[in-house]
Amino acid sequence: MDFKDYYKILGVEPTADDKTIKAAYRKLARKYHPDVSKEKDAESKFKDASEAYEALKSADKRAEYDDLRKYGQHGQPFQGPPGWQGRGAGGFGGGQDTGDFSDFFSSIFGSRGPGFNGGGESRRSTGRRGQDVEMELAVFLEETLANESKKVTFQVPQYNAAGQHVSNTTKSLNVKIPAGVTDGERIRLKGQGAPGIGGGANGDLYLIIRFAPHPKFDVEGENLIITLPLAPWELALGAEVAVPTLTGKINLKVPAGSQNGQRMRAKGHGLLNKAGERGYLFVQLKAVMPKTADDEVKALWQELARKAAFNPRENF
């Protein structure tokens, strides 16, 4: 089962509003409708557009799809996040027959089946949905670049048939950190919360991403900042310095005459964004004076002061 990027199919951004999505769908529907279109694969493209619109026109379905979109790439095999299972038959909540839609669509939203009556209305479950669980997950900056899973251990409340809390159980999952995750982002793992009561659905697990402080880097959005200590003569004369990054080191050329506090930037050495591209590494130059100076060194500084004839406060 291949993942479908419904935004890509409609040709809109993930931030598009309902009006833009509807307009994009209508444009494609007119272009590829099998009754009028002579385009190659018109019927297939018309079905894709209809499926994409069906998934995005509802706020609830769109939110559910957006949660899963972090884990897939258009046209690539899709397995979903850890613990995720498709709804299958009987779970679709809109009364729409999904027979003409793909397996991918049905795996998320289900299809008409035992869960619907003849009028297309969903029968209400007598069970009660399980409680959601929320926890903060500390993530190292290096982990946001790695294509690896992170083990998460959390407490899940257990309830008796009367809905009374009786105990907690410990649960562990291996969670893949989505590319482009941001500090404070809230990630939902469907069905990984407390079990439902009386046949009700399980609650969800919400992970709040918190970037762990790094000894060298500060974070500004998708960009990183590092302070580079330099001797005064390196600022004055220029230097080539090895600068740490999250994945190794780069050689940075500091131009002669650089200023204390000046920022230089290295493209592609920041954090990943949602588009899979890395931001900048900003290198902030910091002049560091020698801790000690003997008489000979002091004499050289005095000679420099006389010959430079420089007043840094001329326009102060």
C-alpha cells in the first residue's frame, strides 16, 4: 500500500484553507472528468483528485490525515507510525461509500460496513473511549537528523467496567522522530492511550517534543547558532577555523577585519524543516583576550595602540 500525498495531488500547500482546497479540486475535476476529458489517465487522475478532496474537505479527517502525513512520502510504501493500524471496514465516519477509493484511504478512514445502518448514519457505540495520555519527550538535536527510532516508556491508566481508575501499567514503544520536528510540537500516536471501556476505542498518546539543551548550539527555528571564540589578531588578520556542526566539522574562513559579535552563516548545517531541507548554522564571532600577559606582550600591545591610532569611540 503506497502513501498518497493529497496536498500534492491537488497541487496545494499543507497550509491551504478550505476555499483553496475546494477550488483546486473543482479545477482538476473539470480537467479530468472522464465524460469530457481526453487527457491520458483522466479517469485515474479524476479518482485521485476526488479521493484527495474527500480526505481534506472535513476538518476532522484532515487532522487525522495530517497526523499520519509526517510518516509517509508520496508514492512510497506506507506502514504508519509505531502502533498504528488502519481502521479497515466499519470505521469511516462520514457515511461516504469508499468503494471507489484506494486501500490507503480506506486504511485511514475505513469504509461502509457493519458500523453503518441502511441510512448511512453511524450507529452510536455504547462503549466509552479510553483516556488520552500526554507526555513530554526530550529529544537531542542530533536525533532530529537521524533516521532511527527512539524508545518511549510511559504510564497508561487502567479503568474497571464502572469507569473507575484502578491502576497504571507501563508501556513502551519505539517511536520514529518525524523529519522537521520542532520544539514544542505535539505528535499524536493513535490508539496508544488508555484502553476503552465496554468496547470503546482506545485513547491516544500525545508526545510533546522538547529539545534537550545542547552544550554548543542554540536553536532559532530551523537554524542553529554557535559562538566561535577567536583571538583579537585572528579577527584582525583573518583565520581559517574548524567549526563543530551536528554531523562533524566544517572549515570556516574568517575574513580579515571581522568584528566581535559579527555573524557568519553556513548553509545546510542547521536543523531539518518540514520540506526535508536543513537550515543555516550561524557562527557568532567572539573576541577572547589572553588571560595573562607578561611585560613583553604588554609592550607589543602598547606599540600597536600607538601605531594604529584608532579611537573606537570616535562617534560614541
